[in-house]
Amino acid sequence: MELYAPILVLAVLGAGFAIFSVTIAPFTGPKRWNRAKLDAYECGIEPTPQPVGGGRFPLKYMITAMLFIVFDIEIIFLYPWAVAFDQLGLFGLVEMLLFIVTVLVAYAYVWRRKGLDWD
């Protein structure tokens, strides 16, 4: 159990700092409200009117989010491989090359289908 004590202490400190920050912010922050601060922020562009129910988001946003998650998860698999590279030898190198080729094929497919274009 003593091996996990530093991790537990770090988790408690992190949670305590987060709770403290959220609790104390309303009391210590500035309270100068104006119309510009209460409006929705859209990268400096005038906000576009939205229907009462919130409206529908274009499918492009969801596809971009899914692509980010897929490629992010695939890249996460590189870290354990890098740590165990010496023990894996040639087998590990061949397997990682196949994995990277698979990722590059998926990336080329998305690029060719214009999944990364905003317009």
C-alpha cells in the first residue's frame, strides 16, 4: 500500500486544489458585468442567431471530433511500444511498422475524402 501513497496524495492535492479554486472564484473574481461579457463568444465574429431549441450542428463538427479521437487513441499506443522497444526486438519493429502503415492509410483515406477540409 505504501507504493501507492504518493499517487493518492497527489490525487487528493489535485482534487483539493480544484474544489478550492471553484469554491473561492466567485468571491475573489471581478464583478464588472456588461453586455459584451454576457454574449456568446464566437472568435470575435458577431454571434449568429440560433433557434430557441439550440439548433442542429453540422455533421462536420462531429466527424472532426471522431477523427481526432481515433488518431489520438492510435498515437497513444506508441508510448508503451517505445518503453518496451528493447525487449520486443525485430518483432516489435515489424508490428509497429504495420501499425503506422495502417494509421497512414486511414489518414490518406480521410484526406482524400476531404474529411480535414472546413469548406
